[in-house]
Amino acid sequence: MSSYRMDKIQFSSNLPNFINVKNDTGAITVSGTVAATSTSFFNGTITLSSRSNFFSLYAVSSYTGKKYAVNNVGSVYLSYANASAFDQLYVYSTFVGNNLNITLYVDNSGASPVTLISQTYTFTAVEYQLPF
Amino acid sequence: MSQISNAQNIAFSTAFATDKICGIYNGSFAGTAYDTIYAGYLYVKKIPHTFGRPVMCEGLFSYDNVNFFPSGTGYSLATAFCMYSDSNFIYILYENTINTVYYKIVATWIDNYDLNNPLITPVLSSSSNYSKFFDSRYNYQKVLMSGVITLPNPGVGVDTPVSIEHNLGYLPTYKLYFESLPNQVWQQIGGGSQDVFLYNPGQQFELYDECSKTTLDLHLLSGASSATSARCWYRIYYDV
């Protein structure tokens, strides 16, 4: 293997690179009221083409119109209850076969109910691969 | 700037860099064969590297060597892995020591990490799959923008977002790495008390993001004894 000044390289056919495979999508709608000292869960599924590809998971909120990186963060800051404030919406995922089951949950530790802003999160798993 | 308007349809363009892969590591280890423990519950496996500086790491992990899932904190705790690197090691963080862990790790280079860009010898797997690295039938992931931004410590409980303008007119894909602790390049982590990888919340930073059609906004959250600033490295990709 040769030595390289990596900052001088745009692309090298001597090195592997990520290949975009496909994008997979799913959606979760969040709405309703979270009772005091309660947690509400919302679920959705994305079917991936392989369990051996890398993927990056993103969510786009229909309310904010913005994209959020999901799979590297245990929670995302989204405006779900108050249009002027950030709130913490937790997210985690589990696999069953090639299905990635995504759960969003709102943890209301306060003494009053929280009314959620009705919105749909469209999730996209951007799959890419290396020749492992 | 490139005159190409449909770069998604071509394998590669010299107008766009790719992720600069400098290391690929395949292997396995027994969950009990950890090197150290953080905060009494977070197990750490260290993979040595020879680059003399941190690299950006992401990994695929499996307990059966068939069904892999990527590193990141947004998974159920029994299967969650997170990674960071420093100048000498790649660190794998995990909670479940019951099983053998199979890993596939990709390390990508950080240009101008310290304004010293040495010659390096990439470390690639010995797998026979690495007989060919470019195939024009594929769409290689193209980097549209990349760089580093220094985020000042906003203070505990203070959210002062910092924007990176991209002005693309659409919502791109992107990756973020940052110094959750000084001189360590982490995958993005956040989630407060619900994030198991935030093992030292008094000193670690958390990083959140939100991306519009014009900016990528970064939110750095601080612990009481966090550093005065944290660098964040970003890559914004051409493809959506």
C-alpha cells in the first residue's frame, strides 16, 4: 500500500469509497396529549435492503420542514409541544430481520398534560456500502 | 464550481471529493474482553491505529456475524454501540458483554486536523473483496461541503445554535463528528440522562442538529465542567 497526503486527494481508485445503494423511507405521526408524569410512544418501520450495509437515518418534520440526524443521537430536539421552544423527543430503533422498527417517545415529567403539535416525521435510511 | 447538474447519475466527479477512507478494520472480540470500563457500566474496547491523530469512525456491529447494525446511540440499549477516536486508538463503547462482538469499522481522514497533513499509509482489510475499488456502475457518495467549526461552550442550560450555510435549496444528507471531550473525535451523541454513552455528563458535550434548505444548525449542550469550546467536523453530501 502506498502512502498518501490524504488532504490532497479527491478520489483514489486505490482506496475504497462509500457507494450509495438506495434510500428507504417510513413515517410516524405524532399527535394527541401526553398525560402528566407519563410517556407516549409512537412507532414506525423502515424496511432495509440488507443488514450488512451502513446507513444514516434522518427524520424530516412536517411541522418544521427540517431534517434531523437520528441514528447517531439518542434524541432529537424538535418542537413538538410549543412552537417557540425546543423540546426533547427521544428516539430509538430495533431490528427484526430487515425491518428497522423506530420508536419516538415523549417523556412528560411535568405535573400538567402536554398537548403535542400534530406532525408527521418522515424517516429516511440512506443505505451505503463498502466491499466488506 | 462544477458544470455538472446531474452528478447523482455519474459514479464520480473530480468536482466532488469522496469520504477519504484511511482505515478499515474487521474482526471480533468477546464481550468480556474489554480494555476498560467507564462510569462502572460502559465497556470499552480499544482498536489501535497508527495515524497519530483522531479519525472519523463509524462501524457495523453484530452478535451473529450476519445481521449487522450501525454504531449510534439511537438503538435499544442491548445492541447499541458508539465510537470515538483519539490519536492512538479507536474506541468501541458498549453495554452488553454476553456475546461475541463482530465489527466492521471504517475510519475516514480529517483534512487539516492540526494543519499538519502527514503522509500516511491507509490500513485496509486483507479481504479479497478489496481487489477493486472503483466501478463506474455505482454511485459513489460525493462530498459537497466539508470543514470544521469551533463551537464555544454556551454554558449549562443555554442553547446558542451556530449555523453552517449550505444554500442548496434542498435538505441534504450530512454527517457530524465533534469533540465531546477534548482531543477525542466522537460520533454525534445526545439524549441527556437517557444516553448511556454520555458517561461523564459533567464534562462531555452533546451535539444536536437541524438542517433547513439553507443552513445546518448545530446545538452544543454543555456540562458544568466542559471545555471552553468544541470543534465540530461536518460533511454535507451532494445526494439527498
